[in-house]
Amino acid sequence: MLGQVLRRLRPAAGASTEAARGYSSAAKEITVRDALNSALDEEMSADPSVFLMGEEVGEYQGAYKITKGLLDKYGPDRVLDTPITEAGFTGIGVGAAYQGLRPVIEFMTFNFSMQAIDHIINSAAKSNYMSAGQINVPIVFRGPNGAAAGVGAQHSQLQAAEILSKEGISAEVINLRSIRPLDRAAINASVRKTNRLVTLEEGFPQHGVGAEICMSVVEESFEYLDAPIERIAGADVPMPYAANLERLAVPQIEDIVRAARRACYRALPMAASA
């Protein structure tokens, strides 16, 4: 049955989807969930070779409702519920991409992608290079990760900035849309304007995104810094299940405020005050 579905989805030779895409220039504020849903809907509408596959993406409309409404709109041929077997449906998705389809493979949480890591790394990511460009693998792997109890952006910068403004500290907040490519130009332009840098991430402190951001500033804008860089990250532990422990494991508003105060000489560094 699944093989029949994938054959029906095979794109016509030379078919162009660019004309079908219509992008809105009107900006509006929406949740990340709705933005993901909208992006998936837009791509599926524009390109019949795009399809979704994963656990509960169809009848349940996504574990976190990212795929809400897509089964009704595009049908079971393009929104496929799978068994709980990440290695299996990831391999099917990679094979479909080899044949010119454009799968979006959703993991209920990205931790579960470890079950399929051989397909992700060796079958998908390396194939274009290993085949000298003869094999393209147009595939997307997606899913949530990190803190889950609130399932939202409760660790708001966009609030820390308001608290700091009352103390006369103006914070320029850059919310990076991607980490590869990393918008080094925007980061360094901001540092050259403010002469300070505070990085914030929920990941582990060692070898994290914040470290890469710091290095880009050291390489390109070190002479502009008026204070040591402050780096805020999650605790170096697996994410706890209990809500009270989870809160201690991820950055909070007060952590951001304290780091910004230190960077602006409003408070002594921890080592000096100890």
C-alpha cells in the first residue's frame, strides 16, 4: 500500500513548482507551531511531490498539532501515519527522496531520531557527496526537542529586555532563524553597536551554539568589546522529567537579567563577588 502511495506521488518529469508558490509580504505575529503548519501547507500546495510521514501526523493531527488540518486537505496519500518504527519509516522516506519525491519526516521528539541515525547520516546526508552529485536527497527531518512541560517559549528574552529597560539598559535581541548558516554579519553588527554580548541557548554549555557565536565575535569584533562575553546555557545534565527540575535545567528570565547586568557593570562577576 505504501509503495502504491509513493508511486502515485512521483513528480512529472520536468515539472516546475515555482509558479505555484505565492509568498505573502504582509508580516504578522504567529506562534512557531502555526508558522510550521503554514510552511508545510504552503509547500504541499505548491509541490505535489511533498508528503508527510511520521507517528500521529495524520488522524491525530500531530503530537503537537503541527500537522493540524493537513490530512483533511491533502488526504492519506500525502499525510501518512506510520508505526512506531523510526528506522523503518525514515529509511522509506530516504528511498522516496532518492526517487525524486520530497518527504518531510516527523519525529515525535527528536530524541527518537537516534533510532534512525544511520539513515539520516549515512543514507541521506552523505549521499550527494558520495555519489559525486548524482544522487539528490531532498528530504526534511523535523521534530521538537528541549524543554517540553510548557511546550512553548516561556523563557522569554523578548520579558528580560523589558525588565532591563527599566534599569536603563537597552538590549538588542537577535533571534537567529538558523544556526547553519549562522548570520555572523547580524551578530557582529549588533556587537559593534552595543559593545557587549550575552548569548542564550537551552542546549549544553560545552560545544554549544553560544560558543560558536562567541568565537565569531572574537574573530571579527574583539576590539569592539567593552566587557567579557556572557554565555547562558542549559544545565549540563539530561533534561529532567519533573517540572520543578526542568525549570532549574533551562535558562530563566532572571539568568538573562543577571548576565546583562554583569555585562553592563551593574553587578560584579560571580567570581569577584564570591
